[in-house]
Amino acid sequence: MSKSAQIATLGDESILDLPKVGFLSSRKVPPEAVMKCYDWATEMRDEGVCVMGGFQSPLERDVLAFLLQGKQPVIWVLARKLWTEKGIPKLYREPIASGRLLVISPVARSVARVDVRTASIRNRYILEHSESVVFAAIDSAGALARLVGGYPDLKYQVLA
């Protein structure tokens, strides 16, 4: 585990040097977006594209599961502190050990639970470190819509 500034990492940090597509979603996702997300994740996996996301919601976790079935690198940005070495969930141990999954925490090591502030820090990190971003959906009244508005040069696509 390394710490540069306030960023803590678990996994192969060289993944950060790759071109990345960010993936985010509002909490409210229309049903028609679900299959589009699965298809998109399968396409990214099959094309070997490095995807960076927060993977917090059930839909985002499904996308992570699709991505981890491939061979390409994935970056998971947490809105809380990293797991301890012993606390890494079994599902993620092999992808981390094989250098395919990099887990990042851009928040203070004392943050145990995700809240609005840390989710915003995580989402800004993803927007600022991805060449483009794909959104499953953006609720026009939600925090992501306000956040995206603060990045006028952001290259992004909304699936639904």
C-alpha cells in the first residue's frame, strides 16, 4: 500500500499511466439503462479498455463484475479508506495480486463510511483522471449533474 499526498493505493500503480474511461452513475437509473450498462461493460472488457469507477451502487458493482471477467486493468476509486491487507474481500484478491485491479482511496485514512462529501471527492477524482467518462444515467436534480456542470471541457457520454 502506498500513499502519495492523501492518495492511498492497493495494487499495481502503473495502471494509473494508462488511458482511462471513467464510469459513474446517479443513484436513480432508469430500467432501460441497465442493459445498456451491461453491454457497455462487456464491450470495454472485450476491447481491453481500462475503466475507472467508484463501483458503489448495485448497478456499478455489476459493471465491475463484468469488467473483472476480462484481462484488462480496472481502477476502483473508493470514497472511504482502503481495506487492510487481511480485509480484502476474496473476490478482489486475485485481480489485485495479478496486477489487474488497482484500488485507490483519495480520502483521509480515517474515513470509514461513504458520505456526500467523500463521494464528491471520489467522483471528482474520477472526472479529473479519466480521458473520457461514461455515465449510466445522470439525474438532472442530482449531485452528478451539478458536478459535471463544473467541468465544461469534460468529454462524456450518457447511456440513458
